[in-house]
Amino acid sequence: ADFIFTGLAEPPRLGAEIWASDFAVTPGGTFNVVAAMHRLGLRVGWSTVFGNDGFSAFVLGETRAEGLDERLFRIADRPRRVVTASFSMPHERGFVSFEEWPDDVGDIDLITGYDARCYFAGEFPQPRPDLVRSALDSRQALYVLDPQFTNATLGTPMVVETLELVDIFVPNESEALQLTGASNAEDALQILGRHTELVAIKKGSRGAIAMHRGV
């Protein structure tokens, strides 16, 4: 569940109360990706677990209103609050997030358990990219990775191996800069393109840039 504060005069800072001109509560994160694919007419399953808390109930209700396929949903009889407070400025956004406990279904379990043409994942870096690749090859499926926020760099164990595993890598601009140490998205794209066949760096309202096989 996303709590979105907009119309801020300045970013939040310690010791100050910053007022927003507008506020909304919406489903966020993976929901937005799944809903967008569903609206495009794709057959999409979302592997996730909902708890018995109010936030889970809210997001689950929105998924049902959207008409999403529920076959990969799991319902736990305990709270699982996954929330993000987003403060949105004209040029960028910031986030404060909390996850009560992580989903325990890993990529390998999903790949081997469900036949799909494409697996869209977020775990980064992968602890066992060799096992994921073996599972993918058995399915002849694409592997798309959105790393979410990360403190990793190319020198972090398993990062390069993970980049070489994926078919499509879709970080946002700040994630790409963090990973590569580059000063701009264009240079980061060149660096990441050495390790992954197709890289697309998301730049918010400025669109995206991409590289496929070095071009």
C-alpha cells in the first residue's frame, strides 16, 4: 500500500514538519506492473502473499476490482504489512518502506512450478544465478529483472553473475548510477550493456533509454 504525499515545497528533513497539498492511498509496487500488463491483455500471474491486516485487505480488494488472476495468491493468517510512504517532488520522488516479513517463495520455485513465457522478478543480486539459469533453460523462458532499490555495486558478490543471467534488466536511473558508479544514465547504460543483452534505464518523466546487444 502506497501513501503518496504531493505538492511539497521541499523534501522532508529532520526537525521540520513539511505540509503536502494532496495525499492519496493506492496499491503500489508490483501491483502497478501486474495491473498494467493485465490491462494490455497479457495473461499474468502475480506470486504474492497477503496477511490478515487492513493494508493487505485493501490491496487484495483492489486486485479483485482490477480482475487480476488470483491463482498464485496466498493468504496468511497473520499480519503482513507492506507499506511505502512516498514524497513526490516535481523532479524526483523519495520513499520510506516497511515489509513485515518477506515472501518465502523464491524465483526457482516459481520457475519450476509454473510454466510461463516470461518471469518478472525483483530479487537482486541472485544468490544462485546458475540454478535460476538452469531452471529457465528447462522452460525456454525470458527472465526480466527490476532490482528495486539497491546498495550493491558491480563489485558486490553475485552482481555481475546476476546481470549475465538476466535477459532484460530494467533499473531506474538512481539504481543504475549506484550499481555502476557512473555520473549519468548514458554512461551507466554503456557499462550495464556489457553484461546484459537488453538494458532499459527508467528516467521517470524523462522516459527511458535502452541498449540491445551494444546498440
